[in-house]
Amino acid sequence: MKLGEEAMPRAGFRRLPSSVQTVLLDISEHPDSSISQIVARTGFPQSLVSAAVAQLRDRDVLRTAVDQADRRRTLVRLSADVPARMARAPANPVDPVLAEALGIDDPAELANVVTMLTALADRFTVAAQSPTHRGADGAGKDE
């Protein structure tokens, strides 16, 4: 988690707890998500995600709206000016952070590590979104 924190954009959100930053990043990548969808992607408890959303909404970072297709659900998206603030944030790519953490000097080796980590992250994302995803206790989420 610390490597990811080092690579996050610095748009005035660095003072937030890492869990709130993670929720914010997830919402920026998946606008109009429900709380349960954010919970599934981040792996955080529903109470933590709800608290993070409330905190960010109170700071005018997020907007919430009732899902017109299912009025029981609340959808979350970034406030209109937040993407512009994030775009203006200095880029802080993960590559130098990984290179330092792993002691890699060779750009080709670093590119290979980034490719493998991206493939692994994609695999975890697909697995986490699967309705038959198994938790650490071996029980399926839908059982």
C-alpha cells in the first residue's frame, strides 16, 4: 500500500487517509458507482466506504444521486471541478517508486515488472468482480 501511496497524484488529497484516497481513486476510475460496487472493487468494509463517501461529499469532492433505475441505490461520482484539479496535479508515476523499492536500474527489467504487476492487478480485479469469488475463509460471497 505504501508504494501505491507514493505514486498517487498530488492534487491536494495527500492529507486524506490512504483508505479515503483509494475510494476517491476508485470513484474517479468508475463514475456513477454504487457503494456496493466500490466495496467490491476496493475490498473495504461498507461502513468505511460510506464514511469516506460522506467525508468527500461534505468537502464537495463527490456528488451523490439516487439511481433512477433502482431508487434504493445511491450513485457516486466526482464533483465537476475535481477531474480538472486531478489533471493539474503533478504526475507521480509508479515506475521510479518501484525501481527504488526493488533496486532495479535496467529500464527493460522495470518495464517487465510493471507489465507483470498490471496483469496481476487485472487478474485480481476480474476475480473480485466474479459472483463466485472466494474469500480467505473459502466461502463464496454469494453463498
